[in-house]
Amino acid sequence: MALWYPPLWGRHLAITLMLPAFILLSSSHIPSHIRDAVRHPMLTATIVWALAHLFANGDLLALLLFGSFLAFALYDRVSAARRGLGPKKPARGWGGDAAAVVTGTVLWVATLFWLHPLAGVPILLPQG
């Protein structure tokens, strides 16, 4: 059931936003300055992921799925910040940042060209 018809730029914005989402996701597992600056990179990646998919999809099921993840991640982000949770060890050097960017970029490319189409939702083909 279509609630709205997302504009074409919504798909382009979603594809673009997914690159920083993957970099944030990978930096949550690698000690880096990115992780230290963001403090909760996995939750931030989930927020970016959910927003990106809401820009590209306008049906009820997408709103329920991605909206639920967005609400959860926003609530958890605020909750974690209030509790003072975050990385314990500060990063040394820039190797972790480089590893997070490379890993995130590889995951983004793999998802764009292989994993997303494997799930039955090709991204780069026109939908209509």
C-alpha cells in the first residue's frame, strides 16, 4: 500500500547516504577516531540507514520496518548518551580510520552490486 511516491532523487540520496552508514558501522568494530568522535557509531549508522531507506520507499511496510528501526535507534542513542556509554579506549594513530573507511566502502560496493540484488531488491535497475 503506497503512502507516498518517493521522488527519483530519494533513491539517489539513499544510495549516497549508505556509504557513510557502512563506514560508521565498520568503525563501531574498529578502534578509530571516527568511533571516538561519534561515540555510538552503530546506532548512528542505523539512523542513517533507516532515513536513507525512508527516502527511497513510500509504502506502508517500508514505513513500519524502517520507521521502527529509526525510532529504536533514536531512543537508544539518547538513552546511551544519558548513561554516559561510549568507547573506553581512545584510538591511537589513523590506521583504524583508514581500515573503517576501506571496510565500509567495500561493504557498500558489495551491497550495491551483489548483496541487495541477491535479496531480490536490485538497486541500480529502474523500478516501475
